[in-house]
Amino acid sequence: MQADKPQPAHCHVAGCIAVANRKGAVLCEKHYTRHRRHGSTDKAVVVKPGLLSHSHGYTLTYAPEHPLRRDSSCRVYEHRRVYHAQHGDGPFNCHWCSTIVGWDDLHVDHLNDVKDDNAPSNLVASCATCNQKRGVGKMALTHRLKSNRRYTAHGKTMCLIEWARHLNLSRNALEYRLGAGWKLDDVFSPRKGRSGPPSSARSASVV
């Protein structure tokens, strides 16, 4: 009768059911490697305390016990931590429209739009709708500032659309003036008589 083969020993770390292939230490490969690297079979803590800059410009702080920490993380956004410390659990009124919001749907806005300026006086509660509206406006401003077609006249520098709005003129009228070779101070001045291309209605009546 053939004797039963002995069962392989398991790693002696509590909760680990892996085979102890490091027989002398009675450890599995994973726990043996950990023990060699830092003297313990526990997983090494690699998260560094302190502030961390986020890729979108916000600051994250190490706060493993904070109620607002990110899922499966020991960090929380610094502006949310500061606002929570100042104002508590809520609910709050949106700074822009007074809608009631709680931490589940609250956005903390920076009044001066500087994402790492987390002074309490710079932080206000915002609902998702108002936060999104402010974001759209900021993106539009960024695109305008990056535009190569910016013109300076009368001490102001604006893109063509901004000048048209400022002067209550159409963009086509300003394009017409530029194409005609007007001086910039004249291009970006209020209407004086006919200063744009003929209207389609007038052209039709002439024909």
C-alpha cells in the first residue's frame, strides 16, 4: 500500500494560504521577500505624509482618518479639508445661487481661481451647476487669452469677439475695417457711418 504524500506546509503568516516554498523560514515567496527588504512580513507603507501636488493643480494632503478622504486612499483634497474644518458637516448654501448642498454633491470653489490658494476666506460652497458654469467661463477666457488674434487699441487688449461685444458691432464689421487697412485705433472705435460690408438686404434692393 502506497503511503500518502505529505501535504506542503503553508506560509505561517496569519491569513496567508500560500505554500511555504521558503521552508527554512516557513514563508511564501511574497512574505519572505518583504521580510528580507524591510524586516517585516507586513506590507510597507509607501505613502509619504504631507502635501502632494495634483496634476490638475489642486493640493492633496495626507489624512488617512479624515471622513472626506478619497476612496481607497489616505489623502483628501486640501481645499475640501480646510472648508470642512471651518464649516463642518453641512448642509450648506451654494455661494452663487443659494441651493442647498451637502458633502455628497458639494464643490468647493476658489474665489480667485488659484487652485492651491486654500485660505479659508478664498473658499466657498458651490453646487455642481454653478461650478460647471464657472468652469466654462474660465475655459473660454483661457482660449481667448491664448488666441493669436489679439489687438491693442485705446489702452485695451482684446480678441476680435471681445472688441465686437465691447463696441456693439459685428465681427464682420471689424474684419472689414481690418481688411481695408484701417489704423487699429480707428478699427476699434464706435461706428461712424457705414464701416462694414454692405448688408445682404441692401444688396438685394440695389439689384
